[in-house]
Amino acid sequence: GDGDDDKAVKLGFASLPNSMTDACVVPAGYVASVIGAWGTPLNDQAAPWSNEGRNTSQDLLHSTGMHHDGMHYFPLADSSSEGLLVVNHEYIDEKALHPNGPTSVGGKRPAEEVRKEINAHGVAVMHVRKQGSQWEIIQNSRYNRRFTSATPMNLSGPVAGTDWVKTPFSTTGSQVRGTNNNCGNGTTPWGTYITAEENWAACFVNTGEQTAAQKRVGVQAKLGRYQWETAAGDASEQQGEFARFNITATGTDGLQDWRNEVNGFGYLVEIDPYDPGSTATKRTAMGRFAHEGAAYGIPVAGKPLAFYSGDDSRFEYIYRFVSEALWDPKDAERSDRIAVGHKYLDKGTLYVARFDAEGKGEWLALTPATKGKDGRSLGEAFGNIDAILINTRGAADFVGATPMDRPEWTAVHPSNGDVYLTLTNNTSRNAERGTNPANPRLNNVNGHIVRWHDDAGANTFRWDIFVFGSDAAGNADTNRSGLTEMNQLASPDGIAFDDRGILWIQTDNGIDGGRNNAVAKATNDQMLAVVPGAMKDAKGTGPVINAANQAELRRFFVGPNEAEITGFAYTPDHTSIFLNIQHPVNWPAYGTADATRAPDGKVRPRSSTVVIQKVDGGPIGV
Ligand code: FEO
Ligand code: CA
Ligand code: CA
Ligand code: CA
């Protein structure tokens, strides 16, 4: 090499074996503990969590939400023992949330149950502090906040204020209530959090004629995912508290019905955790689809900023937003952070990726001038930029983007800028749909990780495949990376670099739907670590991790039965890392990371954050 390897951080733990237990497993010398399990009160307005599911909607409004996902640690005064932990609450386990699961009377959901479900979604900002080696949430801190699927938020960028988003609630199209199904996350160079709206479309129902955009994102035709639209509201129903989830057109325009409510969802949403009085802001210029996180390229003074975001569904695309404003490093220090967001995130160009052969690729601009495959421009086919953004997927189809194997999270190497993105799996990639150079396996049950290198000022990129998921016993076509029992993985999902250059890879292998692939039959979901070299050293289109060097990919953590491992955060001194256990079935017991201490062996499951530290208090991973 060129010397990079000599400076590179080295992993200092032994890879863990496969595990299938109701506990969290960490390497020797490490300890894991639970913080912020769902229902943990953030202030005195919430009653303590009930092991019988008896908490109210008001309790949930003032407690940690359910099904933790993307996450970030924002230090206070650069501290590694006090900060703001911001956590997405993606969706809910209705069975665990209510005393006896969800109910419905005469086809209508009870209002209080629905309010509780709405309040269990969204985002939590939690003021956390470490005393000794014990992390805790500081109850009643002024920083503690909940954003739910009913919290008023601002719309910003090209779609804001257009007819697309005018509703009886916001006749000017400037606001919408709630953020939904927040999966991966991102941050910005100016210290804000980005939460990504992923499977929001399923919460809306249109029993009438659906628009092309509604069909393309998967709005429901009969009943919403949780049937929220069936609940009868009280006086607040005047404002469509529940009716807004039924977007069937009934009047002559969107000010008389809720047809436009759905157009307020599907965005990256910016939150300023440091300012408890700030309003969450939906950045419509960055596209509308099933966003799975957002990662920014290394900021360069005087150059535009780039943000990358995957669209997680089968055969969907990878997007890049490039700011019109050029980066001014002084903006990283400003205290009016949402205003900085307006500067960089409201004006710019959204691109979608086309992966070509031989490691070449091109970013296709989703702007009115871009020509589609049929020779017409996007402007001729879709209209103005707001219409293009509302149907981002349709516009990406039109210009010939490359259909991928479910794009999940994105991570950017802290010093060389290489971009890594998890393609979790795609069991629908059959012979009829065919493969393409960046998605080369049919029936891709294991997924892979693609990476590229680009420049925010250019529209071409180079790419390769970093690693192919596989079981250790997979044949040569499946186990292209030569994985072993000690690092076999499938369905990579969460992915993040820490600032030392360690890449952390998390899996969501569908174990909650049955152990349906060879890796799922061998181990629970996990987090692995690797220190990748720069892409300039890569040979062609990979895999980069192959039989010769796969030993550098090590398993660091294995979670409890059926749970997904997702979300990654760390303190600036690297002595604490945080991850999330989502949708466990028999974990955790009594606030420990171990379920085996429950006397009857059964617990009401609680998605939770887990903090991992070394027993000797040293830096994690090395
Ligand atoms: Fe919510 Fe794509 O994972
Ligand atoms: Ca995910
Ligand atoms: Ca997933
Ligand atoms: Ca999941």
C-alpha cells in the first residue's frame, strides 16, 4: 500500500461464535447494559412502564417510544459522559403495547389505543449521563422531547406551500402532523439529526382511484396498516385526528378532504436536539420515498454538500442530494441550526444512481430538463420540480436508474470519503427480472454491500462490491467473500463508520419471520466490525472481502432471539457505544441485557438501546 495501512486502527477483539439465546453477547472484557427500553418515562408526566401493557397514550407521549432504530449521540460540551441520545421509533409491536393486543369494536379501533400507538412512533431526544460506569436518562431535563406521528412539523423546500400539501389542517401547505416509520438516521455537519421516513405509505388508505404516485409508494387500498383511520375521534376529529389517514378524495379539492395528507410524508426530517424549542422540518428537496437514513460526504469548504439515501424496497434506487449552497465551515458553529438546514437542504439537485459495467456509474439529475428513456423530458412527463419530487420513484423509473436489492443504510469513510451502502436482500430477483453488475446474484437471500467514490461536483462515480453476505457453507457463487462460521452474515442493514475508520455492520435477517436462510438457522442478528482499506486499492468490482482477507471482518455482538440489531452511536472518546435491539420476543428482563433472569423465563418484550463498554473503561473495538 501507500502507507495508509500503517496508520490504520487495528481491531483488538476476537470474533464471536454464532449465538441463539435470549441474551446479548459481547467479546471477553466487555459488558452490555440496557438503557431507554420502550416506555421509560422521560419526565414526571409519564407513569412508570407497566408490565401488563396498561400505560396510557399520555404516558407514551412522555416516554421512550417503541421499536428503536436509527440513533445518534450528541455530546453536551464535547462530553463523553453527558449528551443527548436521539433515537428513532420505527414501528410497534401491538401485542406488547396493549394488555391483550390491539382491539377493534364493530370494525373501529378505540381512539385511546390508536393515540397510544401514534405516540409510540416517532423520535425521542433523551438527555443521558454516565455516573461511574452506569448510563441513565436524566428525567425532567429540558432537553427531553418526543416527536410522535402527531407532532406538528414544518414542510420546507420545493413541495412546501404547493397544492400538493394543502390540507384542512394546513391550508397554506406549510405544516403536517407527525413523522412515521422512522428507520435509519443521519446527521448534518452543523449538529442536527435527520430521521428517515420509511414505510409510512402503509399507514394511509385510499379506497378510491389512486394516483400514480400513490400506487408507486404502496398506499393501502382497503385498510391502513394499523387501521388508525377507522378510529372515531372526539371533538379533535374536526381536525382529522384519525380521519387524515384515510386519503380517499371526497370533496372537490384537498381543503375539503384529506387526500393531500399523505404528501406530507416520505421525507428526511431535520431535528435540532440542542434547541428544545425548535420545530422538526421535513426537507422535501431531498426526495420522497421509503428513506433509509442519510449520510453526508466529507464537507469541503467552497464545494457543495452531498447527502446519500437508499430507498428500501425491492428493485428500488439509491439517491444523492447535492446542495446549491457551497459549504462554509463557519456554519458548523452556528446556533440557528434549522436556518443552516434551510441554506443547504432546501435548494439543490436530487440525483438517482445508474450503476454501469466495469465499476462505472452515473448520477442522473431528477430535474425538469433531464430526458427520460422515451425521449421526453421529466418536465414534459411530470411537470415542475414539486411534481417530480412528489413522485420521486416514478421520476427515477423514467430516467433509467438501476434497480437494486433493497438499499438500506449508507456510511461514509471519515477520511477517504468512500461511500458504503447495504443492499439487504432481494428474494424477488428472479431470472425474469435478471441481474445487473451491481446486483449480480439471483434470489439474493443474503444481500451484499456496495461502495462507491464520487465528488459532489461531478455526476460520475466508480463503484465496487465490498462483501457478499453468505453462510459459511455456501457454494462458490453464494459465498463469494469466503466467509466462515466466525463472520458469516446475511441481510446487512445498519452500517456506520466511527471516526477512527472502523466500519460497523448490523444485520436484520428476518429471523422474526422464521429462520428462513442458512445464516438465520445458525445465528441471531449481529454486529460485525472491519477496517476497510481505501477504494483506490480495490481491484475491479470485487468482492473486496474475499477468501484472502476475510479474517479482518469480525463479529463483535450477537443479539437476543428474533431481534434485529440496528442504530449505532458512540461517545467522542469511543469508550461507550450504543446500539438498538428491535423487535425482541423474550428480552430484556429486569433492566438487564439478559432475559434468562426472568423467573418464569418469559418477559413482555421491550425494544431497547444497549450501551456497550469495556470492563476496564477503555476504547471499544481496539
Ligand atoms: Fe426499516 Fe429498511 O429497514
Ligand atoms: Ca433498516
Ligand atoms: Ca431491514
Ligand atoms: Ca426490522
